[in-house]
Amino acid sequence: MSQLIVRNLDPAVVRALRMRAAEHGRSAEAEHREILRQALGLDAGAAAFKTLLGAMPDVIRDDELLPVRDLPRDIP
């Protein structure tokens, strides 16, 4: 994976990045990667899929997914 060094950042920008990262529960470096990904319109991959799954409404109960075991069986 490549590295990117950004020099001469205003301290206020660094402080804002750290605060935003803390709000999202990730490191400043991870926040920086996410900001770049969003700004460039790149797919976040698994993170986007996880967010999509979490946003889906519950349409079935968990117990409806269990196999039915009480049906009569044919005896040979």
C-alpha cells in the first residue's frame, strides 16, 4: 500500500481532523483515508456493504429462519 505525506498543514486543520476522527471512532489516519475516498468518489467496499446491511429493515423474525423439524416423515 502507498503512503501520502501532506506537509505544511494548518494546525486548525489537523485539530479538526482529529476531532472528526474521534466523533467517528477511528484514528486520524483512518479518517483521512475515508475523507479522501469520499472526495474522490471511490467505493469503500466492505465498510459500505456493512453500513447498507445495518440500514436494512427487519422483515423477518429470526425464528422464521430455523428449519421446521416437526413435519411428519414417511417411514420406509
